[in-house]
Amino acid sequence: MTRLLILVPLLLATHAAAEPRVPDSAAMYRRMVEQAVSDYWGVEGSSALLAAQLHQESTWRPKARSIAGAMGMAQFMPTTAEWIATQFPEQLGQFDPWDPAQAIRAAAVYDRFLYDAVLDAAGECDHWAFALSAYNGGLGWVKRDRNRASATGADPARWFGHVEWAADPRRAAANIRQNRDYVRRILLVLQPLYVAAGWPGPQVCAS
């Protein structure tokens, strides 16, 4: 019994430590996030959503680098960083993914591009799920996954419970899981966290 009483508070402490929180460093970049969202999404945009995405990508660390080579706060791969700079020269100029202000603006621009590229989503929650899945894994895989969902009887217009479980098996299983977790964590865990912390914008998914 004594051992159990010792273990319970330890387990509770571990659980509490695992709960996400808005890092203090986020406040340094809030104005940049709000300006980027205003520029590319207007009054209906959600700074809380972009903040949640940046949190997931790098926990607001400007010098973050992934094992795969993704760079900066918004974790752009070198090829994507080069491509987005050529596609949106007026907005991004000579894009430097290591510069926080440029990375935040580029993330907003790329989100807008991916969101607009997704057609026939069932609703705003699924629409954003597709866009975030594309940011993380590539727009081509989203299109393949939606085709596979349609072929297997799932709804290609719905990501949650449908396309997320109909991923093209040619992709590595670890990448499929990571992509699924990426979307779910941003929309269902981190965006509500930032909304609760007072960052502006509607919560995209109800639960």
C-alpha cells in the first residue's frame, strides 16, 4: 500500500508535466503572427491556429532543425523554402527560413495556398485538416489519400475518421502515423490551448 501511495503522486506529476502549455517565448512573436494572419486571412483568420502550428513545428524555436533537414520556426524543408520563395516573391522576397518574421509569414502564405488547393471538404474542420496534412506530408499525398478513401468506401471530403485512416500504403507507416498525429494535435489540442490563452481567432474544430 505504501508503494502505491508513492506511485500515484509520481504518475500525476508525470501527467501534469506532459500537458502542453503556451511557452513564454510565444509572446515575442504574437504580433508577427497576428499581422501575417490579418494579411493573408483577413478578419476571419485564426492567429490561434497559426500559433498552434508553429508550436507543433518548433515550439517557437527559430533555430530548430529536424533530423530530416527542416529549418527554422516553421520547419520548411530546403526544397519547399526555395519553391515558396519563387512562387510568392512579392510576399516573401529572398525567403530566409531561419528568420522568425519571415518564417511566420511564409507559414501563413503556404497555409493559404494549401487551403485554397483543397476542394470539396465537408466543413471547415476537415478543410483545415487537409491543409495541415499537406503542410506536413505534401499536397500530393493528400490527393492520393483522398482517392484511396473514395475507392475504399470512406468519405473523401472528410479527414477525421475517413481519409486519415485511408492513407496510401506506399507511404511509410511511421510517416502516416506522424502525419495523423500532427493534424490531430494542432486542431484538437494546441489550437484550443491558444484560444484559451487569449490568442484571437475562432476554434476550427469543436472537439
